Amino acid sequence: MIIYTWVDDAKKNKVLLIFSLIFYSWGGPQYLILLLADTFASWWFALQITRHRKNAKQYLIGECIVLLGLLGIFKYTVFFCSNLQALIGIPKVIPQIVLPIGISFYTFQLLSYVIDVYRKEVKAQPKFWKLLLYSSLFHQCIAGPIVRYETVANEIDHRTISQKDIYEGIRRFCVGLAKKAILANGCASVADTLLPFQQSALQSQAITGLWLGMLFYMLQIYLDFSAYSDMAIGMGRMVGFHYLENFNYPYMAHSVQDFWRKWHISLSTFFRDYVYIPLGGSRCSKGKYIRNMAIVWFLTGMWHGASWNYIFWGLYYLLFLLLERFVYGNRLKPVWSHIYTLLVIYVGWIIFRFENSSQLLTVLAGMIGIGNHAFTSMQVHTLFLENIFFLLFCIIACTYIGKGIRNGLYMIGKTNGIIYRLYTWGELLLPPVLLILSVLALIGNSYNPFLYFQF
């Protein structure tokens, strides 16, 4: 950041590119070649689409084959080979392929860029290194959000940074870092204690332990995922990029459809704009609508991981979205609709967490009292009492309350000097306090799971 501010405007992009490539290669230099190859292919296909409009569709198909083919090889080869081996006994040896970090994110970004060039919604980037900057920006390359080229196309060449941008960027980054280092990691520690990935341990866990463990996991996954988006948005704003929001308090949703308007917005809109609408969207017969939805939610599940539980998770949401559209719609009263939505989400995260079907069935059965599970245990009781205030704070962090307090103090402060000073000092002290607490949490705790690795 210091080097970035020192260099003149003409060199800022090159500094960002160099540091982005160094940052990405830190997790595996060999996979930098894949990022370069994907970006070069997208750059070339986009230029060909612009120059040869009569054959534009052929180049678009070529782009999809190359990028989705590489994504399939690295992400799904082991999955398909394992299933083939279980069915017909071949191949004898399953290849071991390491998943390049962030491949799902930058693949979808580059696909959206070339498709938008094909649709004439954006102009093709003539300089390869500038498109590489777009695909490799360290703010969001490995953990999202999926940034459309049109969102940053102008800012790649023309961006200004105000003091407000720098402050809001630092504040947003520090909030995201605290979400991850303090809240998400804390929830992960409790969730993994109560829900270990061992069949015998799950079979002996108390019913209340299963429920409490899943509650902490439900909080962890939102706090973790949204934290990375907060940090990306904050770091982007510090250097003049304004990314769109990716999470909008999804646990405040009043329907499953509303949840998916608020959860991982960049992914939802990608599938909406590049799969669902081209298939016909909702402006078609009932049968075709169900087909379109089934394709989208099958792909949504597949995108999240190469395992059957993610496919089932996607189809699980398909079921409730179809029920909402064709069966009960908006008939539930607001309070009950919110409770219903949270319950659907809660059960969905159980499916999402356990790739092993035996473990998944053990947890689902145990939560409704099937199996040799005690109702509670001393371990569960102790963990609950030790973390009760932490749990309440994490729940509050998933709601509008913090944002509401901030906005309320600002509005009252316009007419009240004491409140204004309180608001000002709070805004001034919050980032450094959160940063210090986060650093202390990271230093004092070696447990730092990276959920995004599977993407």
C-alpha cells in the first residue's frame, strides 16, 4: 500500500499487477501458469470476437471449452474418476490433482468478461496485462466476490482515491478481518469440537451437541464468507476500485428466494445472467421453468465443491424454491416466514458440511433422536456456558443491529454535539481497535480454517 501511494498514476496498475501475481504465486507458483493461460485465452478470444463478428459464436464456444475444460480437469477429475471406479471398477488408479486456489472465481470472472464482449456490453481489453490485472487482483482473486469486468473496466484506467475512500476501505477491511479472525474462527473452533469428522465421535455426540454445533457452523460460514468479501471490498476501495456488495445480511431473509438475493450475490447473479436467463428464465412454460431452475441449482451445487453433498445441497434449495413458487408462495406471516427460512438454511448447512454420506445421515438422524444419542452432556453444557456471550454477539453480527446503531448515531449527531463527538471518536477508534484485536487473535490461535480452499 505504501509503495502504491508513492508511485505515479501511470505506474499504479503495474505495481498492483506485480504484487497480485506475487500474492497468488505464494500459494503455489506452478498454478500461476494456469491463471496466465486462462487469462491469455480469454484475452485472445475476446479480441477475435470483436474482429470477426460473423464467427463470434465459434470463438465464444472456444472460450467456454477452454476455461470450463480446465476447471473440470482440475476440480472434477477426481470426483468423476472416483464415481466411475465405484460403478465399473475403472480407472484402477485415481489421479491425485491439487485444486488451484481461486480457480472457480477467476474462471467465472473471465467467462463473464468474454460473454459480455460477445453481447457487446463491454469493449474487449486490447492490452493483455490489463486483463491479467482484472483476473488476478489480490483483493478478490482467491476468495471472491466474482467481479464483473464492466464493474471495474473504467476504474482500471481512470480512478481517483479520496480520503473517504481510504478511510472507508480501511474500516471495511478491519471489520472483515475481525469477522474472520475473531468471530468466524471462534465459531469454527466450537463447531469442529462438537461436530468432528469422525463417525464414532458423531455417533456418541449428544443431541444438543449436534444442534449447537450446527448453529455455530451456520454462524461460521456466513461470518467467514462475508468476511473475505468485506476485506476484498475494503482493499479494493483503498486503491480506487468499487466492488459491489456480495452479502446483504442473508440470515434476515423472509423466504428462501430472498435468502439467495442476499447470499453470495455475485455468484447468484452470474448464474442468473449467464445460465438462467439464456435458458428462458421464468418466461416460459412451467415444465421449462422447472428444467431451467434444475440446471441452475445443479450447477450451483457443483460449483461449491466436487462432492455429491454439494449437488444435493443445490437440489435441496431447488425443492424449496419450487415450493415457494407453486405451493405456499407468500402465505406465511412475516415472523413465521423468517423462522421457516432460517430452519431451511440451517438444515441446508448440515448437507453442505458433511461430504461423507454416513456422517451426514448420522447427524441428521441424531438431531431428531434416532440412534444411541444422549440428550445432552457435560461437554455440551460447559461449551455452551463458556461461549454464550460470544454466541449472542455472533448472532447480533449477522443482523442489521450494528449498522442500525451506526446510522442512528450519525443521524442524531447532526443535531446533538455530544452524540456527534461520540460517533466521531467511535469511527476513528474502531479500525485500529479491530485490527489490534484481530492480530492478537491470529497470533494467539493457530486454528485458522480456510473454507474457500475448495473453490
